[in-house]
Amino acid sequence: MLDTKIQDAINDQINWELYSGYLYLSMAAQFSELGMPGGQNWMTVQYQEELAHAQKMFDYVTTRGGRVTLEAIAKPQTEWAVGLDMFKEALAHEEKVTARIFDLASLALGAQGPRHVQLPAVVHRRAGRGRRERQRHGAKIHHGGRPAGRPLPARQGARGARVHAAGARRVRAVTAP
């Protein structure tokens, strides 16, 4: 049988995982409205990943004779000004979830008995990857879709002037209209 403190903590984490999925699905909808299919796809993948995390924790509880108690899922935010704001929020949210995962792992490591030794392996797999991915993709959006550190691409502006993405104009070969 599962320790009641651990069972309650995992049930709470399952709710957080489901809320995370709900949040990322809401962000996917906003990306869709903004006409950004790449962002929509990425957030949809994150949504599916969060559901998989919740399922793994659900399975952990039930295979050890525990009881899963599902609570109401909070309504997520539904509107953001720009795509970058969604990635910033996703990163901040993921940092909170990661802290909760580490607390859950610490609780499991402190519990008596060998049954809870496997829990850190389940939750630690969940902890690190999401935060790094959101940081990387947030930086790409912030830098116009290119990895940080690369020069901004130039494009042809009105009258043949080279316009750089940073907003500065550099005239290379201005042609007469």
C-alpha cells in the first residue's frame, strides 16, 4: 500500500500535470488564432506530453494499491499579446512544476520502505527536459526564429535599401525608382 502522504502528493501532482496540459492546449489555440502553426504544433506536443506524465503518475499510484483522486482542473489563461509571452509563461510555469517534482521526489526519498524508491526515477525524467525546451524555443521566438547569436538577416526594403531585422537601415545599392 502507498503511504498516504505520498499518495496525496502524487494526486496533487496529477492535477498539476493535467492543468499544465490544459494551459499548453490553450496556448496552442492562441497560436492558431495568431496564424502561427509552428507554435500551435509545439504547444500541442507539450499538451500530449503533460497528459503522458499524468498517466504515468496515475499508473504508479494504481499499481501500488493506491487511490487516484481527480480534482477540478483550474481554467487556464486564454489570451496573450504575442507568441513570446506564451513561451515566457510556459517557462515560468514549467519552473514551478519542476520545483514541485523535486519536492515530491524528496518526499518519496524520505518515506520509509523500498516501494517509493522508484518514484524519483519516474518524476525526475519529467523534471528537466521541459524547462530546457521552453527556454530554447522562447529564445528562438525572441530572436526571430533563429538561434541566439546568429546575425539578423537583411531583407530588401523600399527603393532597394537593405533593411536589417533590427530596424537599422544600411544602404548598399540604392536604385532609383
